[in-house]
Amino acid sequence: MNTKPLRPETDLKPLPEVAGGFFTVLADPPWRFTNRTGKVAPEHRRLDRYSTMSLDAIMAIDVRKVLAPNAHLYLWVPNALLPDGLKVMEAWGFRYVSNIVWAKRRKDGGPDGRGVGFYFRNVTELLLFGVKGSMRTLAPGRSQVNMMETRKREHSRKPDEQYDLIEACSPGAYIEMFARHARSGWSVWGDESSDDVTPRGTVHKGYEGGSILPQLIPNEHVSKDRAGAIGERLRQQYEQGQSIRLLAEEAGYSIQRIRSLLKAADTSFRPRGRRSQNLRNYEFDFTQTGK
């Protein structure tokens, strides 16, 4: 295994600055796990998802320099590294006050058990919330529950719903550290934040996020209108090349139920055993399957 760090830990680019300082910081540091083998280590040479940094290097980033006197921090941290997250929060000048739980869901709304973990199968991730100085959340934040329930994205990518939540609960100016995509109204900082850089890591089928289908229990009666609406969303995926078997595995429904729902949506079925020509280039895109 190549142990050379892929992300330089010295001579980092300076953080951007704004007049008056940033009031809200979102950060998803490239945490380094002690066990750096197999699928656990993001920088493993077989996977090359992204480079990592040591805890000391993350703590040493001079975040305090670019902050307003009163500020909020939203800090993503893996469950196994919670103590490290608290140390980073303190080093950057914030005190921990709460957290938001990201519950990763399957398409049918059940917990997505495809995560990793040495002791438990992780289906949640924590977004720690810290405060510098004295600043309450904005009015919408006082009715915001501390949970996001969405489908998983490609490795390490967090739900886009975080931005709407943060913008509703905390004031700008906003900065996202270790950003992988530019966002209007935000300052971004990180190796992959530029528009001309493609984030590393492969997007696998079933990890593009998107809407969650209703969780249906076996033999549950589904009204005609509801079955048609669910079937329409499945039909779009089927017509793009997905098989009934893979739809069933991804949705958490039985094969029989998938066929019934597709039939309710007036789907033209392919001959059994024949795969669509589109399947070779097919990638899930559940963002286009309805609201």
C-alpha cells in the first residue's frame, strides 16, 4: 500500500476572507482512520476516493482568523471519530452545543445498511453544531428537527439538503471548507472545490441520492392512485434499462410487487432475460423520478 499522503498537509492555500468575517462555516474534513486498509480507508490505492489529513493538520488550520466575532460551525464527523471532531471544533474556536443526525435511507425509506463499521453497520453520520461567541439560530432553526433523512450519495458526499437547512438556520456570509462542488452564495475552499476539478471517486448505481419511495409492508393494500404514482417512478428507471430484479433489490420491494407496480403504470415489459441496450451506460438518477 502506498502510504504517502495524497493531500499535502503543509503549504495549504489560505482560507478566503470577507469583510466582517464568516458567520457560518460548513466543514467536511478528510478524516484519517487508524485502520487504513480495505474499504475503510478513503485514500486506499484500490479506491482512491480522496486524500486524508491527520488530526493535527486539521486542527492547525487557522479558521479563527476568518471568523466573525459570533459564528456557527457545522462539522461533519464519522461516528468512530467523534472525539476528534470535538477537538477540531475547540481548536477552531467553537464550543459544541448540539448535533444533526443524517439518517441514510434506502429507496423504500428503511435504513441503508450498505455502510461500513467494525462494531455496528453505520446508517447514520453526525453533523456537529458549534457556536463561537453568542449567536442563536435564526427563527426557522427553532422549529427545525435535528435530523435529515435522505438517500446516500457517492462515497463521502453529504446530502444537498444540508445547504437549505444551514441557510435557514444560520446567517451568512457562508464558507464551505473541503468543498467538492461550488455553490452560489458561498465561499468555498478545498482541493476539489474549483469548477475545473472533477472530484475523485466513482459514482455507483444506487448512490445518486434522490427521492425515497414509501415503505410498504408485505401484502399491504395500496390504492390504485398510489400504486400508479409509485409505479411511474419505477417505470422511468425500468425504461432506462434497469432490470426488475435490481429494482427490487434497490427499492426493498419483492419482485412480484415491482411487477405489479410497473403494470399499474402501464409499463411495456421487455421479454424476460433480455436487457435493455441502455443498461451498459445506465446510471441511477432518482432526482428525475418525481417529487
